[in-house]
Amino acid sequence: MKSYEAQTPLGTKPSLEALKRCDVLLLLGTSFPYTSFLPEKAKVIQVNVDPANLGKRVRVEVGLVGTVRGFLSAVKDRIKEKGDKYYSHLKGAKEDWRGN
């Protein structure tokens, strides 16, 4: 894998690109302390077992108290992989970053 740390201390180029362009961000089991990386206009859905962490660092549209496992179990059959050109671009960029 290629490191992207020379340009940013967090994540990879494809993940940061996805963060910048997302319209909904799902935070699972984290209060995500790296707020400078969060998109400005995205709606945030946050799932955490500790209600004190909901909206702790970022304004959330929907805050859910519970486990990540429970949440994913409840929604897994309702989520479908996106198939637009931009998503395909991100998948390709991720594979390039991984060296595949």
C-alpha cells in the first residue's frame, strides 16, 4: 500500500476525496476527533453506544444510541452499492492506492 501521509495525516487520497464530496456521512462507533477532515455540507448520521458522544464534535442530523453491530444488522438488507461514475472512479482510485 502507498502511504498518503506526506500530504495528509489521515486516510488515503481516495478516502479524503470521498469525504469531500459526500452528501451523507455515517459515523459508526466514533466521535471522529479529526473534524477538519469532515465535509462542510454533508448531513451526518452517528451511531454510538455512549449518548454523550452523539454530536460531540460535529452537528448530527440523526443520532442513534446503540451498537454498530446492531445498527448494521438492522440496515444491511436495505443498503445497495452505488453504481454511478464517481463511485466507480473512487473504487478505481482505491485499487490504485492499494497497488492492485
